[in-house]
Amino acid sequence: MNTLNTNGLISNKNIYIIMLFSNIFLPNIGNKRIYSGIIILFLNILYCINLKYKVSYEEKILVKVFIFQIIFYNFTLLLNNNITSIFEVFKVYINILIPLLSFHVGRAVILENKNDKVNIFKSIKYILILEIIAGVSVISNLNINNILIKLYSSFEKYSQFSNGGIRRAVGTIGNPNNYGSVIAILSLLLLNYYFEYENKNNIFKKLFIIIMQGLTLFCIILSQSKTALIIYFLLFFYIILKIGKKNKLLIIFTVIILFILYNILKNSLLINIINSYFDINDNKTFGGRTYIWGEYLNLYRNSNLIHKIFGFGENYILNYDTSVDNNYLAQLISFGIFGLSIYVGKYIILFLLNKKNSFTAMINIIIIGMMIIDFTSANNQLMNIEFYLLLGLFYSINSNNEYLL
């Protein structure tokens, strides 16, 4: 069976589903994000070989933004003498192009009927279930958890016990903050989908998804990630405001599940983790991050005009003593106010390209989630492959919603 149709777009939805699963569940031997990037690059080469390959309007806009970003970033590398090898230039291309190509993989998927869309969300549901099982292993089975940490993370770092003698859950994502953030966003996408688009009379499906919300919150607590908790509740209230009036059952079910979850946790070993979320001194400093951010901001304020506009170059932070743990600040230091504007502008453009259509909320959930993740993380864009895969798909659904919803 051909994976490409006559328009140069993916016709086999299984290719997309396999890509989504492989990106999340490939073992972290070397760097699984690089493996995913290579697969995505290969898929895009297949599109380009097809003579009738087409590019969507959203992609045309994003391509211009990403090309400008590449040119500017390479300019800053030259300006700050950061190009020590061809690898430095290649890394800039990879970090910027892979998200764009991931978006295209999602955008190019053709969902021919409603069942195709249902199967996509079933896949997201199965991914979430597997991640919840992986997360719970930190308290249910340490042998399984040891295997998961060795396959997907740093055993030396995350095999250590923290609050209440419990490890931080990392799932198959490999990092507790990223793990908590990914499952928060996936669970809320399912919540929004099942309450707004699925069979309105299927109470059991909705009850199942609400139970999944409780389990997701449980795993977020196990990850001990405050960022993930902020993402979850902020986006949850966004969904409540959007569809709560039409689905009072959503609010009733959620309150019941949260009440049960609280009563289970308050008498368990996890109470120390829960209490840590309300540590005023720790919250004021974002887990000690504000001191580090202050150092970098002072560095920026005391720099010359050239560095203020164009930054110190990407390698500067890598050679600094402390991690910045804030992608916006990392952009400011590395590429100056100009580079930060390009980076934030990319999110603004994604919002503007989001037509007010049936899947608008799905797209907003992902974009807002990514923006919050950037606030306490300085990971490169390869960490967002799954989000760009989903964004592209949801833009595709938005463009063809007349027969998909």
C-alpha cells in the first residue's frame, strides 16, 4: 500500500500514529529525539520526491519565520565567534528545522472520515495510559522503574529517592518536568475531545476520561513538577470556561474525582510531596530558579549594546556555570532582544494562524502548554516534537472540519 497519495500527502494514518508512538517510546540510547528527527526528515524527503507535493498556507508562513530564524541565529554565531566546527551550524539547522518538519508531518495527514479522527484520539489515549503506568511504577514496582530509568533517562540522577522516600516519575519522556507537562497536555486534549466532540450521551466514556484526569494528576504529583501542575490547572480552567456550561457533568465528575484523590493522598507517603507544592519560600523562587535568572539578567543589563540586541551566542550559556532553566531568558542571552522577539513571535503567529474553528481549543491547549514549559525549561526545540506533530494534525482537522466533526 502506498503511503503517499496523488497529492503528495500521507494517506495512511498508521504512518502518523507510528511516528507519534516512536517519538515518545523509543529508548533514550544516545538521543531518541535525534532518531525521531531522522525519521521525520526521511518522511519529508518522501513528500518532496513526489512531484505533486503541496504546502499548506500555515506552513508557508512558518517556513518564512523559520528561515529568518536560521539566518539570524547563524549571524549571531558568526558575530560571537561561536562557530568552532560545521557541527555548530548543523545543530542550529536541526533545532529549528525538526519542529517545522514535525508540524508538516502532522499537517500532511489526510483524515478521510470521522473514524480516522477517532483512531487518532484513541492513540493519544493509549499513549497516556502507558505513560501513567510508567509513572506509577515509582511506587508500585521499583524493578520496572529501574528498567524504565535505564532505558529512558539518567539512572544516576533519577534513581535517587527524594520527598518521602519516593523517586521522581519520569515515564518514557526521561525528565520529570517534561514528563509531567506531556501527560498534563495529552490528558486535557482528551478531556476536551470527549466532552465536546464525542457522543454526548456516552456517560461511561466521559467518566473514564475523568478518572484518567485523576490518574494524570496523581502522576504529576509523582513527577514533583510544579510547572506541570500549573499547566494542568491553568488549561483545565480554560476548558471549564469553554465547555463547562454545556457539560455540567464535567464539573460534577471532576469535583468528585479530585475529592477522592485528595482523601487518598492526604494519608499517604505522598503528603510530603503535596506539602512541597505549598512551600511559600520555594514557590517565591520557583525552586531556586529566580537566583539563577537574576544572575543572567544582571549579565544582560551590564552588557554592551551589541550583546543586548544580538546576544552572546548559543554556546555562551553552555559554558556558563549554571543552567538557565528558562527558554525565554536563554533566547535573550544567546540571541539578544531580537532573537527573543523572533522566538515569541513564532508562538504569536501560531495563535494568529489558528482559525476560529471547531478545533481551535485543541490548538490553544498545545500552544499555551508549550509557552508555560518554556518558562521553567531551557530544552531545545527537539523536546517539542510530539507537540508539533499534534499541532500540524489539529490545523489539518481545522481545515477539513466539515466532514470530520
